[in-house]
Amino acid sequence: MLKETILVCISHPIHAEKLIQRGKALAKAFDGECLVLSVDTKAYDKLNFSQLQTKYLFESLAKKYEVKLITRNTDAKNIASAIAETALEKNVTQIVIGQSIQTKVQLWTKEPIINNLLKKITGIDIHIVEVNRDFYYEGDSYERGNHAHLIEEDGHYILSFDSLTNDHLKGIFFKEHSTDFSNGFFVIAEPTELKVIRIHEGIAQKDEVLANTKI
């Protein structure tokens, strides 16, 4: 008997848990396996602060529901291809995917991913879960992240964009749009969590840095 493998496709944080729950329920009903797929259309260092938070939310949800998270990188035009390729590689038998209600204008100007996906796969059941994108807002208060370092100096840490040795803290700095100063957040990506340090006028307080690192 062919083992049922459920592939849950997630993209928006507000809907991810609902879709994973649906996939887990199907996997339990069919005594199969549930996998979760997130398709990234941007490189890690090009993500804005909200997108970076979303990335780590997906990882925490995968851990919470004890499912394997698969991440693939592609451009926005090839999302359906990435889903189809993953489904074939993992011998997927069922796919769970969210579909928002589209206006007539959206239907005229952009083909839904599901329609494109149906052209690329056969023999795989697709479960479409209706979701509402109106509840998801991706903030634009911060600029795209830039690689940066924190250097210890005179009892605090200085933000720097120069290339430095491995002794300095490496991360990505997200600058607030509404300021001429280096105000924002310094993000250190660790394997299991996201460390966030507040930066004010290019300076991070030592106690906050120590609380968020293993120095």
C-alpha cells in the first residue's frame, strides 16, 4: 500500500498554522507523513524585518507540530514549479495549499498559483483551503537588511558595516525608515531562534547584547 505523504504549502504567517493543522489532520487520518514547504523568493540578506520574522515563525511552527520544514528558493514566477518539483521528489500524494478570494481584476492580470500547479502535476490530490489575505499586513517601517557587525567599545557596542574579524558579532541591521540616524534592530540568526538587539544612534547597550548572545 502506497504511503500517504501530505505536503503543506505555507507563505503567510497568519494562515500558516491553520494549513499545518489541516495537513497534520490528513496525515493522521491516512496514517501518513506531513511535510511543510516554504518557498522563498528572496535571498536571506534581502529580506526585510517582517519577512525575517516570518521565516523564523515557520521554523517554530514546524518544531511545534513536529513536521519537517522544506525551504526552496526561486523567483516569484516559478513558485508553482518549486511546489511541483518538491512534490515529485518527496513522493507526495496530497497537497494542502491556501487560496485567497481574488477580485476580477486579479483574475484578469495574474493566474492563480493553483491553476499553474494543476498543469504541472498529475495523480496528486490538492486540498484548497480558503484564506483571507486582508488580515495579513507586511510592515514597511524598516529598510531592507544589511550585513553589519557590533564592536565592543567603552562599555557598549558600536554598529559597523566594515569587514571585520570573526571576533566581532555578525548579523543583519534593519534601519528605521523615519530617521537619519542608525536606529533600528540588529538581528543575529541562530539555528533555533532569532536574536534581536535594539540599536539607537548606532549604539547597542552592553547588557542587552550580553542577554542576547553567548559571549
